[in-house]
Amino acid sequence: ADYLDNGNNKMAIQQADKLLKKHKDLHCAKVLKAIGLQRTGKQDEAYGLAQEVAALEPTDDNSLQALTILYREMHRPELVTKLYEAAVKKVPNSEEYHSHLFMAYARVGEYKKMQQAGMALYKIVPKNPYYFWSVMSLIMQSISAQDENLSKTMFLPLAERMVEKMVKEDKIEAEAEVELYYMILERLEKYKEALDVVRGKLGEKLTSELQSRENKCMAMYKKLCRWPECNALSRRLLLKNSDDWQFYITYFDSVFQLIDESWTPPPEDEHSLEGEVHYSVEQAVKFIEERITEESKNARPLRGPYLAKLELIRRLRYRGCNDEYKLGDPEELMFQYFKKFGDKPCCFTDLKVFVDLLPSSQYTKFISQLLEVIPLSAAAENEIALPADIKALQQHLCVVQLSRLLGIYHAMDKKEKLIVIQELMLRYRHGLEFGKSCLKTELQFSDYYCLLAVHLLLDLWLEGEETAVWQCLTLLEEGLSHSPSNAQFKLLLIRIYCRLGAFEPVAELYSSLDAKHIQHDTIGYLLTRYAEALGHYTAASQSCNFALRFFHSNQKDTSEYIIQAYKYGAFEKIPEFIAFRNRLNSSLHFAQVRTERMLLDLLLEANISTSLEESIKSMSLSPEEDDIPWKDLRDNRDLTVLFNWDPKDRDISEEHKKLSLEEETTWLRIRSLTLRLVSGLPTLSHTIQPKNSEKTAENGVSSKIDTIRSLLQQLEAAVDSGKKFLEQKIQYPVLGPPPTRMAGFFSNGSCQCQTSLFYLVSDIYELDTNGLEDSAEIQERIGNSFKSLVERLTDLFNKCKGDLIEVRDGTLKTHPNLLENLVFFVETISIALWVSSYCDSVLRPFKSNLQKKKKKKKESSAATPPVFTHFLDYVTELQTLTSNVIDHIKELELILTALKLEELSLKDTLLLQEEKKFTKTVQGKVQSSYHHSVQEIGELLKKRLDTIKKLKI
């Protein structure tokens, strides 16, 4: 066992063998040996040994524990349940084995059996937790039941009765048990009863979370629409803590609900269960003013009351009451707020919510009013006034962010923008002085200046200023050198490099972000969208692996979380874990990565290192199966991960997110259908029986071609909806979701090529079933397909021609679309070759039969059927075309190597000496990345060329 712990698996196996020589039946040694075998990659041997031991139904703890570890490593948790089922039969009174059995069921989600195992445990050892394990398992059955009705009429009422029994017998001990009772009542929509539980004696046990009782009461009051109670409770809680924002929201919601219902308090009784109620605007105004007065006596200023006043103004305006309540002018209030909190980084995000209250005519005045109160000092007359300390810097930064948000910078012309950019960079470099003592992991105080300058440069770039994008990269690289852990710099660099078509620097930037856990799903798209599209095949494989490893381990990890939640009685977390797991399993990104990963593997290996058939078999792919949950796809991408200060009309909107999801789903459908069509090719080529239709139907092959034809129809439909989508000509904001590869796929002709290749498969199948004799028409059709395919592929190649990087007037311009077209060309030619090898498998037997006949008849004059000549010509043309593309790629490599970037005169005098250094680095990175792409594409094409040469029948 020590050897296994230290990772020395071979020694562990040897030691186990020694032991087994002496004691043949030592179960535990056998299992430990099996673990060693499993870890050295001998899965089948390990499984055989484990099953030998399991068949003996061991009951000693060591063997059971060791087998559990082994099965877990094999990802076969269902075998653990069988193990403990047998152990429990032999040792029926063991609390330990029963609880292990319960946990084993929990790992595989067998809720019904969990319920029974929990009750069996409670009968042996009447401890409360075991009883409630059983109750929780009933709730889980209700959650996982497909039938809502069944869950409300059977599982939940049964769970409720079980808990009520314990309540009547006064056996409720722990907080978790009360939580569980509350959870059941809430799911049964018995809100009144749930409220009574929380307010009653049982509610006193709810102590572990702050304000746990109050929050639960509030939730029930809302469900029951008991606005007087909502209002009184939130009022009471705000008196305790006037900084708790959620209660201001409930307070305002309830006040306006009561006003709309014209509610008045009952004359005799209390206002409500929770005490005094406010039911008019006057009371609300007075209450907020009192909070502000109270707050001003505080030593530490609180933001809540001041923001609540702005929130109240906003709600009153929304209802059409403007200033009759004399709450003051929002502009003045925001100005005062800035004076109080302007040096806090949160000041900007606080005010951002309320800028709608300012009339647009006042924007410039408001900004200059703020600037006047910041202590800035200039060294000389005509120099820029700079802050003397961090507080003043934060205040100034807040104003700059607000200027961007109010659209003041957007309205400037190019010249004004350049002046602002210069000023921002000057302020950025000056601000670095305050951060000299910062650690490497801390951000510099002035980083946002640099980021804002880059945003302005991006505006210029989108307006057609080519040099601006290089300056963006230069400034970001400079920023990163001073603040190496600034994620915003890295994310923006990733996006810009990708837009320029350079993937190489991105891989390193992304790995330095050190994305953890769920981030592989939320920001992983930044990598996987571009790696393959830009021809970095190795990096694409790695980035898919990162993501897939996370998604696959999620299954296993979630079961562990659930087990811990049972052990510690955190019952309300269990449904959350399950929902989390489901959300990840139906993640859009997960489906995309799975599909692209398989297409990529086929592209790199099929018919190169292994046959297409073997590759497809090893992925257990089949054309009939579709494992993507189309109806439940969840878009978990974080599309707002990049900071931005754009006004609402330029920012990424909900509409953009919806359109992006639609586009991604359509593209995924096209890719998934392409993958399934390719996986159907090997299923067709086993029809070398006599060609009579009854027989083929029996062999199930004719149904295979039906599958292919139906997939082809679905592909046509997906392509149509893709084209319709693109007709809308949607432009996402520059920092919004990146568009898919769909537009390029259609415009460069890859789509038409790939579709006609699959139609060709159908024709060749027909030729295969009808034979050569009376199939002149099909043969001609196939011949024409071959011709038009070569034309289409040549067109596609023409769309790849041109310089990838050109130097124009001393600036670089990259053409990423040419790179993307090249990648599509390689993919399309690969599909063409897979289809050709299917043709080959159909035509070879015909050819040999013909030759046998010729020998018998001793005639050499019998005409060769035209399809053979067509095919030979086609293969020869494919070979020539591919050779031409390879030559073109060699030329591109030479041109890229010869580009002397040093000679680029960046004639912008804006650049300081140190910036020039970064500019050089940046351009070098882009050049090297393009070089890398072209090399990888070239290598792959050479391998494909070798496979063409084998296709001569």
C-alpha cells in the first residue's frame, strides 16, 4: 500500500505477487495488485482480478475499501453498490456497511434505493440523520421525476408526513432537519405552513446563517403577497443595518404595492405581524431622510442610504411623479456622493446605475463640476495637472470612467481622441509611482487609464485607422509588463490577437490567467473558438482537452459534493449541486468542444495514422446517435468578462446574447451533422454480397444509406437556417461575443463542396447496388460530380491566395480570413479524400471482376466503364491541386520569413522610445504566429497528399 501511495506501481505489483505466493487467498493483496495494474494501464487484467475477489463477496473492511478505490479509478461506481449489497446481506447489522451502501447509491443517483437504505440504517441504529437521509432521498425522487404531478402527489407528501411524525414525537434535533421541513413545504407551495414553521418554536434552531429566519420569512411573505409584513420586516431590518441593499429593494417594492392597493392599517389592531407599516410616499421619503441623518453621525460612512435616495427618485420618476416630494436634484446628489465616496473604486459602479437620471444636456457640465473638486496640481503652466496621492488618483479615474460611460469620448473626432489617449497614458505612467511597492500579484492603481486609452484606440481602429490596433497591443503589453497579473489586460490582448489572426501568443496568455474549474466553461470559448480556425492544430487539441477534462471530472466531483452534503446535513445544497451538474452537462461549450474535438482528431489522424473506420470506432461514434441535448442547451459563456465603459446603446445587449446563442447553435448543428455524416462512411462499405435487394435489406446496410440521406436533409436545413441568420448582417460590439466561423464557411464555398461530397456518397452507393451494366446514367452523374467538385475546390483554393501579412505605408495589415480559408480547404480536402476512399472500396471489386471476365473471354477490346476513367482523372486532379496548395504554402512561409519588421517606420510620433520596444515585440509575435500556422497547415496537407497517392485503382 505504501508503494501505491508513493506512485511506485510496479513495486506494488511485485510485493503483492510475493504475498500471493505465500497466501493464495489473500483478497486484499489481489485488489492492491489490481490497483497497481490499473494505474500502469493494464485495465483488463485489473478488472479480471477485481471481479475474482468481488465474486467471493468479501466482508473484510480492507478488501472492501481497496475495491472501492479501484472501481472509482475505473469510473465504475455502479460496481461499488453491488459490493456493499453483498456485504450487507452477510453482515446485516453493520452500521458502517449500511452507510457505505447508502453513499454508493448516492454516487450513482439511485434515489429510491437510497431511501430504503436510509430506513434500513435507522432501524439498526435509530439516529436522526439516517432518518432524514431517507426523507431527503424522497425529495430527490420528486426533483428527478419527469412527472410534476407524481412529485406533488406522492413523493413530497410522503416526505412531509415523515417529518411531521418526528415533529409530533418532538424528535427534531438539528437545524438541518428544520431546513429540510421548510424545503418540503416550499416545494409543495404550502407557504403559510412554511411561514408558521419558521416563526414558530422550530424556527429558533435556524441560527447558522446571518438573518436566516428573517430571509426565509421574507421569501414566504413575498410568495403570499403579504406586502404589509414585507414592508414592516424590511423596515425593521434597515433600522438595524442601514447598508443592506436587498432590504431597501423590498422596502420600496412593498411601499409601492401598498400604495397601488390603497392599503390602510386596521383601526384597532397592530399594523401587521411584523409591526409598523409604511404605506405612502411621504412616509418612505421621511424614512430615507432619517436614515441619511442617522448615518451622518456614524464614524464610518455608509453608502446605502445615499444610494437609496437616488433609487427612490428613480422609482418616482418611473411612476410619473417628478419633484413634488422635494428629494433634491439627482445631479446635485450624485455630486455630493462623489465628494463623499469618489476615492473608492466602487464609486463608479454605484453611480453607473443612476446616470439615466441626468439629462444628456448636463453631461459635460456634470463632469467638469466633478473635476473641479479633485486636488490636482501642475508642475508648470502648460503641463497636465496630476494627482499627488492615491485618493486623488482614484477620484480622477472615477471621472474618466464616467466620461466614457456618458459618451463624451465617443463624440470626439480623431484628433481630440488622440490627445485624450496621450493624456491617459501620461497619467497611467505617472500613476505607476504610487504602486512601486506593489507585489507582482497586485494591480497597479493606474491600470484603468491604460485600459481606457486602449478602448479609445479600438474606437479609432473600427473607424478604419489601421495603425491604432498595433498601438492597442503595444500599450497592453506595456501595461502587462508593469502589472503581470492584470486579467483584463490579458483578456483584451487575447481578443485582439485573435481578431488579427495570431493564435500563438494567446495560448500563453490564457494559461497565465490560470483559469480554474467553472471558468473552463465560462471563458474557455476565447481559446476554442480560434485555435483550430487559425491553423494551430496542436494547441487546438490541448485547449479541447483542458475543457473536456473539466466537464468529465464534473460528473465525479459532483457525486463527492453530494455525499459530503449528506454527511454534514447540508440538505438544501444537494438540489443545487444536481442543478449545477445538469447545467454543465447541457452546456453549449461542452457540446461544441466534444464535436470539434472529434472532427479535429479525424482531421489529424483518419487515414493518416489509423484508418477512418478505426478512428470512428475508437470514438464510439455512430451516425444514428446524437448526444447533444438540443432542447436544453445552456449558454454558460461569460460575455461580459471584459470590462467596458460603453454607454448602453454601444454595449452588449440581451438581444446580442440571444442572437449569439442562435448563431452558435446553428453552427454547432452544421458541425455535428458533418461529423455524423463522416462517421457514416465506413458503415456503407461492407456490401460485397451478391447485389440483390432482399439481401442488402437483411444486412441492414440499406437502412444505413437511409440514415445518411436523412442526415443530409437535416444538414441542408441547418445550412438554410444559417444563411437566413447571416442575412440579418448582425454586428456584435467589438468586445461582445466573437462571431462563429459560419460566415467564412459559406462565403468561401466550403459548405457547397462538403454538401456535394455527401451527395456523391449517395450516388456511389446507388452504383454499388445497381452494378455497372445498366448504370450509364448514374456513371455520368458521378462523372459530372467529380468535375464540378474539382472546380469548386479550385475556387476555394483561389480564395486562399494573397499575402497573409502585408506592409502598407509603413504599417502592417493582416488577413486572417485567408488563413481561415486555408484551414477550411484542408478540412474539405480531407472529407473529399475520405469519400474517395469509399469510392475506391466500391470500384476495386468491380475492377477485379471485370479483369477476371476479360481473362475468361480472352477479349481485350471490351470497353472499360466510364466511371473508372472519371475516378482516375478526379484523383489525379486532386493530387495536382493539393501539390499546388503545398507549393503556395511554401511560398507563404518564405514571404513570412523574409518580412523585415524592423524596417517598419511607425511614423506615429506618439510612440515613445519604450513603446517602440513593445511594438517590435508585438509585431514579432504576430509574424511568428502566422509562420507557425502556415507550417502546421503545410505539414498536415503533405500527409494528406500521401493518402491521395494510394488511391490509384
